[in-house]
Amino acid sequence: MLETAQKQGASYTDIRYGRIEQKNIIAEDGKISSENTCINSGYGIRMLSEGIVTFTSTPDFKFADDKILKAYNMSKLMTKWKKGISTLVEAPVTDASITKKPKISWKEIEKEELSEKVKSLDDYIKESLKVDAKIETDLFFMNWSENFVNSEGSNVYQEYPYCVLTLTGRVLHNNLKVKFYHSFGGMGGLEVIPFNNQEETLRFVDVINNLPTAKQAKQGKYKAVLSEDMSWTLGHEVLGHSLEADNVLSGRSFSAGLLGMKIAPSIVSVIDDPYIETLGYYEFDSEGTKGRGTLLVDEGILSDFLHSRITAAAMDSETSANFRAFSFEFLPQVRMSNFFFEPKDFKEEEMYEYVKNGLYIGEGLGGSSEPQTGEYNLDAQYGRLIKDGELQDYILQFQVSGKMIDTLSKIECVGDRLFAHPGSCVKNSQRLFVGSVCPKLAVSEMRVS
């Protein structure tokens, strides 16, 4: 395939052969109700010709040459009305093979044993519940592998296992159904989900126990402590996407023009690092470039962006190895890996004492954001009032809103530990797994709407 593309006149070609094995299991009240298995494999082919990038994919090797020819002809057609400007920054030629093995593989466990583990966990949760709740268990297993080669001579093989367990609890609040969900797991096998550490689910249980009597949130501005998940949601959805260089180059980022400027207090540093072993872990990106940690905000100063080889060339920079695709079917995009605020030295209790009277904002539920302006509206699954420096009453689901550059300026405390659990990101209709990694944050003002 490489030879075919080069014969057509491509100045650069890379090919990714990917194979993804997935299994989804759903259980209701401890009994497995559905199970689905999927295997997807094929080739993703990217070419650069006369400054134009083209991409095609095929599930079968025998169709590859025809796909390449059509993609190349499309690039030739495009050059008749559009001058190509894309180039690649230099990158080392790499020959590497990375395989991560799970301690307990989901492929080797019998269905009966897995059913027993699900039932045992459900029984443990039910024994800890003080309210009538319906519990759903969602298990997701994946083995992801990809072989990358390019016309420069690189050859990189990667294989990673993942296991994720999501618990959802549903209860009644004034005769209306409300829910709370939380995910566990990451890179690895069954050892990364709480089958053998069932006490890890007790925080989930505590929230469920308190939802039926939770109060409604009152609109207004609060001093607040953001949970690790909400801190990540805010950082990822609003700040993180604005630091992806393709968004900067296309004008879809409020960070454009701010490089080297102070955008946050000195207590704030922001990092993207693929080497934290969560769903966001990888050693090479989809260009075969070795991953590295990137310091994006250095003591409040915007110091870098996330790059591919193309965006780095356009901005006279270096690739940060953040060009990623979920599978061979997709053209990679500049994406975050594990994006987080660097931990500082504030313990959790100290943050509540600092806020004194305000609001604790629990796990995120999604929402909307606009990287171009930095405006956001994010949903919290629950909250708790902070009174006299201590957590008090639970609050039902509510929304927080604001503008990222203002919120950054109001960060006053950063927690002393990272908390990691599974996350995902959708960009241009392509979903990709990432690590939800962050410490708690305390801000002087957060608007509840």
C-alpha cells in the first residue's frame, strides 16, 4: 500500500492497521440482561500530496489500492481550486512495539464466574443502601491494537487492554425519578474494577442514599469546591479544547493570541500527559510519534498548545504527539490524553475551611461549551452545601455557567492529589476515550443557573 501511494505521487503516506475487540455487558439488580461482542479491523490510509491531506479507510486489504487511487485523484482535483498548504514538521523514524498485558483478562473469564462477580458486587451495594434504589451495572471491555507504518520508515505496534464498570442508581425524589452514575476502571483487566475492592463503591452508595431527600439548588453565585470530576470536566471541555492547535489555527479558540500571556493565577499549572495509566494512556500517537507530557499553562502563563505534525509545522513549533484517532476508520485529530490541573498542597478539608460557606459541586453530567469564547454551561449530578467549613445537605442536579477566562482568574486553591477515572471526549463526531484526571479546585465564585 505504501508503494502504491508513493507511485501515485504522494510526498508522504502512513497506514494504520487496527483491530478492536469489545464486549458490553449490562446487568440489572445483579442479573445480566444483555451481552454484545464486536470485533472491528481494517486499514486507515493518510496521504499528503501537493500540500493536500487525504484520508481513506477499508476493512479489507484487497480494496486498499483502489481506495488509495481514488483518494489521490481527489487530492489532484482539489488542487485545481485550492492551493495545498499542509506540511509535516520533522519527527524521528521509530521502530517500536508496545504491549500492555492485563493481570486478569476479560477474555479468559467464564460467563458464570463473571455473573457471580456482578451479583456479589450488587449484593454488597444493596446491603449498604438505606433507600429503595434500582442499580444497573454496565461493563465495557476492550482490547485495542494498532500497527502504524509510514513512508519515512517508522513502524510502531501498540496493544492496550481496558476495563470499565459504570454503576447507575435510580431513586425517587418527590415521586420523580433521579439518578446518579459513576465509572471505575481504566487500562488493564478485571483487576482495575472494584470486584475485589467492593468498598470503593461506598461513595457511590452514599450519594444514592441521600438523593431522595436532597434539596433543590438555589440560583446565585457561590464560593465553591469542585470535585475532581467537575474540575476535569470544566478543564477538558472548555480550556482543553481551546488549547488544541487545530482549533487555534481555525479560529475556534479563545486562547488564540494569548500564548505567553498570564491567563490564570500563579497557583494554576495545566498539563497533558499520556503516561498516566488510565483510559488516556498511550506511548505513541496516531502519527507514530513518541508521547510526552506537555506543560500547557506554567504558573498561570499560557506556554504551549497540543499539536500534530501538521499543526506544529503551521505554527513553527514541535509536535506534542497528540494526533489521535479511536480506530482505523477515522482521520486522527488533535486530541487530549490525560489533561489536568497540576496538584498543589491543599488538603480536601483545608479547601472546605477556606470556602467556609458555599457549595461543593459533585461529578459532572456533561453540558455545553464554546471553545471559541470560553463560555460554558455544565451539569453537575449533585452537590452539597458547605457550612462553617464542613459538608452538609445534599443538592439535586443543577447547572453551573460562566466564562473560562473569568473562572480561571477565580481559582484560589488546588488540591494535593489526583483522582483518576474513565472519561471520554467527542470532537467532530468522533468519540475517543481519555482519562478523567484532576485534583479538586476551590474558586471564589461559581454561578449556579
